[in-house]
Amino acid sequence: MAPRPSTSSELKRRADRIRKILNARYPEVAPALFYRSPFELLVATILSAQCTDLQVNRVTPGLFARFGSPIAFAAADLEEIEGLIHSTGFYKNKARNIKACSQALVERHAAQVPADMEALVRLPGVGRKTANVVLGAAFGIPGIVVDTHVARISARLGLTAHSDPEKIETDLMAVIPRKEWSAFSLRLIFFGREICAARKPKCPSCPVNDLCPYPDKTT
Ligand code: SF4
């Protein structure tokens, strides 16, 4: 008789089925943020905290036209940055982080964005989420990006029992093939916007409904 599959192998098989269904539903995924370089993506991602990608994209063309490099941002007047990013919210904090991050890039990395997680998270205003966005999209280094959509949907789908982003990241890394880490995160974000919304998820039309153990599904 074949041995009973372990809980972890069952989980992997379920994650695999979910991954394939989302791959088919969202075949082409890319960050919705506008950027032309790793540095622009880094700044745009800092700005996207508590703000929609659409609003960030309204602000960044003017911002990057005024300040085109880490050197320019490092020397910029803080109040001028604040004025340019005001509509993204938390603008004082974001302006301070962008300027300090640019200064650190100039001082430690020859004004280049490092393609390295440890170096990135040592930059002011840069956490693992931002670092994984930049590594995945600008450098092709796979990483699980844990934003609110990814955290919520991973929990509903039973892919994690944690609420701490770093632990969620580790749980997803264990069940998703490495080369798909970045794309899987983006697919969950698209899926969260379209189907598995925070309030009133569209469970009756959800393509992974039969794989989802969430106890409060809508009917
Ligand atoms: S069944 Fe509902 S809760 Fe589960 S993943 Fe689908 S939309 Fe989300």
C-alpha cells in the first residue's frame, strides 16, 4: 500500500494546483509601476506604500524629470521632494527616506542600486518587500513580495498560518518553485484585486474555490 502523503506534500500539491490555475488566468504579469531603471523602481516602490500604483505613476514622471539620479536626490532640497510627492501620502516620511536612501547609494554603492538583498535592506526606507520588488523586476532575481494582498490570500488559501510578512515569505518559498517567486506574488496581487478582495471576495466565481479552505467564503 502506498504511504499516506505527509501534510507538507499535500500542501505542496495544493499550492502547485493553485499556482498553475493562477498562471493560466494571469499569464503575463509585470509591476504596474512606471520605471526606466532599478533606481526609479526603488523610488516608485517606496512611494507606493499606502498608495495606489496609479497615483504613484501620476507623480513619478514629474519627479524623475526634476531629479534624475541618486546624486540629484541626495543633493535635493527636502521640501521640494515633499512638494512633488505630496499626493502619495505620508510624503514627509517618504521624502526623507528617498533622500537618505539616495545618499546611502551615493556613499556606499557608487550611486548604483545593489542587486543584493542584504545591501538593499540596509538602505533607509527599504524593507524586504521593496527589496524583493526591485530584485525581481529590475534584476530578474526571484523573490516573494508580501504585500497586503499576498498576506491575506496566502492565509485564506491555507498556504501560511502566519501574519508576519517574513514568515509568510518563507512559507511561500517552500511551496512555490524559485523561478516563479516574483511572478507568483504579482499573480496573487492581480487575483486579490479582481477576485479575492479583502471585503466581499467573489468566492462563487473564484477559480481556486475548491482548493480554498477559508471558512468565511461568500456564497
Ligand atoms: S474561494 Fe474566496 S476566499 Fe478562497 S481564494 Fe477564492 S475568493 Fe478567496
